[in-house]
Amino acid sequence: QVQLVESGGGLVQAGGSLRLSCTASGIIFSINTMAWYRQAPGKERELVAVSSNDGTTHVAESLKGRFTISGDNAKNTLYLRMNTLRPEDTAMYYCAAPPGWWGRGTQVAVSS
């Protein structure tokens, strides 16, 4: 069992920043890759960014330059730094780890 708990969401004005956190617990030695997804109302869930234990990271092309993924292995925590937020970034943000572990999400709302 793996538990993923997200935090750090909230309401922010356009142009602002947020840092989301995802803390993992349980059988975490089995986790090699973790990712952030988001789902806006009425839209499909989309991949935001991925981080692997070998240090490689990937951010969705449309979000590069504004979003950064990082991790702190000592704290078993994954981060998502989001800068220059836009109203279209409003969504529920989820943390995920293969083979199917998901957090409950943290809501991000960006006002114009």
C-alpha cells in the first residue's frame, strides 16, 4: 500500500505562484516514478509533470517555463512549483505513482 497526500493548493490571482507538495508513505521503496496530473472541470485528466528516481524529469510542453517538478527523497515528498499562473491552470491537481496509486488531490483556483 502507498498513500499519497497532496497539499499547497488554494486561490491565487493570475500571475501568482503556488508550490504543491505530495508526501508519500507506506511501501514507498517500490516507487521509482511519481507524477502530477490535473483535471479541470469538464475536461479530461492530463499529465503535468513526471519525476523519476534517476533524476530525470519531464514537464508537459505547454507548461515548460512556468512549472517545475522536484523531489526531496529524505522527506518522501514531491513538489510542483507553479509560476505565472493563469486562469486556465485552475484544476484539481493530483499526485500519482505507478502502478495506480493516486492522492485525493488539491484544488488550485486562479482568478483573473
